[in-house]
Amino acid sequence: MVCYHQLHYAGFADGPCTPTPTFPLRTDRRNATYIFQWQPQPWELVNNQRIFMHGVTDSADLNAKQSCAAESCAIHNCNRTIQIFMRMPPSYNQPKHVMELNNLKNNSSLYSVFRHYPNVEIIFFKESEYFRNTALFGWYNKGEWRNSPHRDSHLSGFSSIVSLFRGGGLFIDLDTVITLKPLNALKWRNFFIKNEEASRAADGVVNIATNEIFHLVYGHRLSDDVILNLGQSVYDPFSPVNKIFAAAFHDSIANICVGENDTNLCQDLQLLNRRDVFLPQFESLIWRPVVVALDKYIATNKSKQMGKALQLMIKNTVDDNIASLIKWKSYPHLMGQSNLNQEILYSLLLSQHCPHTVKHFSDEFWDS
């Protein structure tokens, strides 16, 4: 059972979001980021329109990539609740569950970045309490994951499945995905992404990718079945979390959604193509006009006029594409700063979609 117990405001925003017909702005909130400690309660707080992410860290903070992922999601979905789940640090385990604002250092990204976004909720949780009364409590309690080379990704991934089971909503990977547009269309409801790099399984079921982004409403039969599959399956601590999840979701889809003569029994479930979700790499032809404009920008010693034109071209390229997200790993050469031109292009792109993160991390942004 889920309840979010408020602990403290993290800061105040300058102005509220503009309501949209699809997701009206909540009127019961102040312009502040909320910090919560999760506590079990005998009732369920369900929010199928929330967007939730999971971070596993002992520092009670986010690195640059994670901060950008969360901020970009918040800035484009101001009328949806963005929940960042983080493990409860021992120092925050205080009597009466009180978290003082001074526990968040002013130089932390949680404070300096997310105090600008009233739709963000930072939720600290005790793992032992969060997994309790779910099919994954045995997995957590047995503790094999503690010795896994993928410990953090396993704990984060399994925690996200618990969140899906407890409250439904849209999951976005905090480490690899950046949001470029609002996620308001109906295609972002009850969906998975096809794993187009893998062929169909022997039973004819389409393979899906489950470690990047997906949505299921609360109580969906698939979310119930998946958590049971994970709890009952033999756990392999050496297997990547995406492989574990792919197998669990595949078995659930085969069990629930495939009827006689391969009829689809899950008419409410969508399988999206990757190209409709993620923008292609900078080497793609859609970015060619932007790359040409970038050369002119550099040739004019980064003049303000050319800079504004370049930023507008980047925005138009994103707006004209059906995809709404990009992935960090789509641009691996940029992480090492080996290509100065594309590093500039990338920084201009991120300055539009996670400006406070770029400002907060500055030069450290590229090293995280």
C-alpha cells in the first residue's frame, strides 16, 4: 500500500505551469518541489498519469545525466507529477520521519535544479519497507543482489517494478533517456517498445525492451503477472537487468495476451517502434542541416546571431520528428569530448531541455 508522507519543501518556482486540457494543473499545491519519505499505509495512492524514475545512490543526489533526465521530463510535462524515487540514506532516518531542508546541501542537484519545478516529487524510501508485502520481498530479503556485479541496476530496476505494481504510471530510465517533448499523446498509455534488434521468440511473441520507458495503468493484469514472474523465477545475479526484465515481460505477455490461434487478448496494449520514440543519432540525415549551420556558427566565432539561428534549427528538427526522446548512449563519442563540433551541438541541445542541470554541473557535466 502506498502513501507519500510530506517532509519538507525544497524550494520555490518563479511561476506555475500553464494548464492543458489533457492534464489540468493540480490546484492543491504550492510552487515548490516536494520531498517525501515513503511510508506504508492501509490505502493506495494511484496515479496513472505520473512519470516515475528510480535512482540508486548512497549520496542522496543525482549525477549530471540523471539530473538532466529528470529535469527534461519535468520541463516538458509540467502538468504531470514527476516522481524521483531514491533509497533512504542512513543519515536521513530520523525520528518522526522529519527531513530538514538543511539536509539537502545547496550545492546538490536536488536542491539547485529541482527547486525550480513544482511538479517534481523526490521520494526517499527504505528498501525493506518498500518491497514488503509484494512478490519481490523474498528476492530482496534473500540478498543475492547485494553481491551482483549489477547490484545498483538490479535494485533500481526491481524497485521500479514495485512502483509500477503499487501505483501504475509511466516509467522512464533515469540513466539513459532525455525527454524532448511533452508525453501527452495516447500512445504513451499502456505501451512497451519493440526490441527491433532481436527477432521474434520461438513462441511467436514480439520481443520488447523494458529497461528504457514503458507505461501500464494501476492494476493492469500484466504488471501483476510480471512481478509474480520475477518473484518466482530463478534469479541470476550476473545477468543484466534488461535481460531479466525482457524474459519476465515476455513470459507474461505470452501467458496473458496470446490466445488461441495467436489472437491478441490485450487490445489495450500498444507496441511502439523505436523510431517513433527515440530520435536518431547526429550522423542521421535529419541532423544534416543543423551540422551545416554549426560549421557556420564556428566559422563566425560563435556569433550570437548564428547561435540563435542554430538553436532554432535544433528546435525545429526535434519538433518535426515524431520521436519525443533521445538516449545518452546514442552519442557515445560525445562523452569523451572527442568531437568538438558535435559536443557544441549536444550542449546547445541540452541547454534547451535541461538548462538548470547544465548550469549546475558546468564543466563537470561531461565527466559524470
